[in-house]
Amino acid sequence: MGKITNEEVLNNIATQFTDKVTVVGEPFGLLTLQTSTETITDLLSFLKSSPVLQFIYLTDITAVHYPEQELTIGVVYHLHSLVNNVRVRIKVFIDGDNCHIPTATNLWNGANWMERETYDYFGVIFDGHPDLRRILNVDDMTAFPMRKEFPLEDPNRVDKKDYFFGR
Amino acid sequence: MSDIQIVGAPAGVEGSGFFATSLDKAVGLARANSLWPLPFATSCCGIEFMATMASHYDLSRFGAERLSFSPRQADLLMVMGTIAKKMGPVLRQVYLQMAEPRWVIAVGACASSGGIFDTYSVLQGIDEIIPVDVYVPGCPPRPEAIIDGFMHIQELVKTESTRRRETPEYQKLLASYGIQ
């Protein structure tokens, strides 16, 4: 059990970000917030430096692609307060054709590779990142393979054509 | 009484105190029974290769005692395992560093066709980047299958003319992979 409840976390956040942060839910007790690209840097900075909350550890940055939504790319931040043993999840939804979001590398050096990975797979451009290039895939790849429009199977493969299976 | 078997002589003309055969056959016999394999093992097929190389199956019986971990002294590139697209240029580099004559065997489904890894990050068969002589199916193939593939390579080596590497067909094949 954490030393502070989700409600206390929320009250702390509300002192500064009253209408800029909305609560999405608390699945499995994990407080999930949503905010915008304008607020995200301030919010992360506040969560890290707040003497009460102390979300000093950035667990992960990743993204989700929702093609049916208006803002198709959701960038997800997972923070962990090691002192209070509490975690929080923050989502920011951005336009899939023009995905820009401020970098978190100024707050955590560990964000560097996480943001490179998110760029590699979803094409999210983290403004202010010192070295935003692909990290896992081959450098000459042109697509972003975790987006839903990317075909799951390799189109170069010839042994899985439909006519081999009478389709 | 020793039960060591040695390779029989190739077809030729024999008489009292002499034996004559063609140079191709003599060279082919020597090459086929002293292949130096370079194991390029990336995953589970490599584990099967370890069994193949160990005393139970003992690939050294076929003259392949000496594994070459430098491509410059290797005759046979044995690719065993999934080759990720990022590994592709490395594999190609290894192939380019090998001296002629060189042979390639693709062991297992992944090296032959990508196998179950039909995805954005895996090379769909190493024949997309380098020419392959023998494919061994299986996921992973048993050591017997690897030995069978190796014996097919030996057969190729035995029957290959010493000038084959200069033929226009061979040059064309390499050119189709952008190697020259």
C-alpha cells in the first residue's frame, strides 16, 4: 500500500492544475490522468519536484494508436514515487499527422531512449530531444511499425499468398 | 583391427604404380572432406548445431573438425537462427569477407524463410541478401537434418568444377545480390 492515497495525489495536483488535468479513471488502483501538450512539461516537472508527491522515477514513456479517434496518438507517461510507493499514469492525445510533444529529457535523462523508442514505433516527435533518431529498427526504415495502418505481416513474403491456400 | 574408413578414390585410370584422374575431381575430393564451417548461430538452431558438433553426432567425421570463427579462413557459412533486419548487414559483411570458394547453408525455418517471425523486424530468409546453396527445413532441425544438409554441401563441393566461380552464371548470381 502506498503512503499517500490517489485522492491526496489528486488534491495536490488540483492546487496548480485545476482545469488543465482531467481524471480518466483508476483501473486497478492506478490513477490515470489526461492533459494537453501545453501542460505536460509543467505537470511532469511539478510531480517530480513536489516535496509531498516526489514522483522522481520515470517508469516509461510509450504511445498508443487509436485510428478511430480524432486525436489518434496517445502518449502515455508512467511515473513512480519511490518514496510514497505510488504510481500515476498520464495520457496526452495528439494529432497523428502532426505529432509534436515537448520532450521530458530535461527532467529525466532516462527519457532519452524512451522517447527515441516511441518515435521509432509511432513517429511521435519530441520537441527539444537532443538526438531523436531510431533506436531499435533499421535506420533506413521509412514507416512507423506500431501504427495500425502498418501491415502486420511482411509484404515481401511469397509463401503465404492466398492462392497457396485456395483463397 | 582399425575400423577407420577413408574416402574412396574418385573415378580415374589406374595401373601398376600410377593413378590418373582429373584435377577437378582431386581438388573437389580434398575440399569436400576438409570444409571449414563458420557457424553463424543466433538462436535455437544454434543449440542444435552444438549437439551436431559434439561427440554424439560428431560433424568432425565429415572432415569439418575445424570450426572457423574468422570468415577469412572459412569455406562454409552456416546460418542458424532468426536473422533480424538489423543483423542483415552484419551477415552480409561476414559473407563478403569469406574468400572464394564459399558455400552457404541456411539451417532452419527462420534462416530459410523468416519462419514464424513474419514481422517488420525480421529478415524473411537470408537469401534476400546473400546466395544460399542448401536449405535445411525444421524448427529447429534435428542434428541428423543438419548433417544431411552438410552432406548435400559436400556433394556440391565434390562435383563443382574449379572454374565454376569464373563462369558468367555465377558472376550474374553475385551481381543480382549486388556483390562484386
